[in-house]
Amino acid sequence: MTTAVDRFRAAVDDRDLGALDGLFTEDVRLYSPVKFSPFEGRPAVMGLFGVLLRTFEDFRYVGEFTGSSQTSADGAEAPSAVLLFRATVGGREIHGIDLLHLDEEGRIKEFTVMVRPQSAVQALGEAVLAGLVADGQAPTAQPR
């Protein structure tokens, strides 16, 4: 049986943004390592993934663990998967994990990304912000 996690991995491997759309709940929350507050709702998360799929170089999943854990939003226990990845952004190698929490129907309701090292987090943040601005999803920085 193919799960939402399997379909998510395949969509990311294929860089297929359209295949991601039905995998998220309408009220999905994505916690990013470069922004304190989460991206909320399917449109915001899909917009972010559009940027991420263009930004990461040599992205690959290198491991997976499944089980259950508490969500950040409400502390409820939910089926979960941890996907370990490696990638490059702006010449910086990134090691990271994607933590996916699923709802009762098997859709992704919460998504947390953690990356290291700090220099890679900074490079990722700059690249993602530039992509969000280019796509009209974030305001341009105002001069001080």
C-alpha cells in the first residue's frame, strides 16, 4: 500500500509540485528553520514548495523512520515519519530532516524542517526569501 509519505517522497524526487497538492490538509502548518512562525494553509505551503523544489541542488532522501509523535499545534499524538535528507544550496551542503505528521485520512497536517549547519541555514534562508519575493509571496525588503 502506497502511503502519503511514499507519494510525498516520490513527488519531491521527481520535483513534481502538482503531485504534492493533494497530500496536504487545507490547514497544513509548515515549520521552517528560517522563520519563527509557521507557513499556514495549503496555498502558502504549496508556494513555499515551489520555491524549495527550485532552490535545492542535488536533493536526496537518505533515510526514513516512522512511528508517532505529538504535533506542535495541539500536542495530539499523530502518525509521523522522519525523512533524512542531504542537499546543496548556494554551494553549502545541508543535512536535514523533514518531520511529517499525518491526519486520520493519511494527509500531511504538520511539517517541520530542521537543517544544519548554521551556515547552510543562512544560505537556505536567503535563497528561499529571494524565491518567495520573486514569486510575489513575500514583500521585498524595504530600505532602512
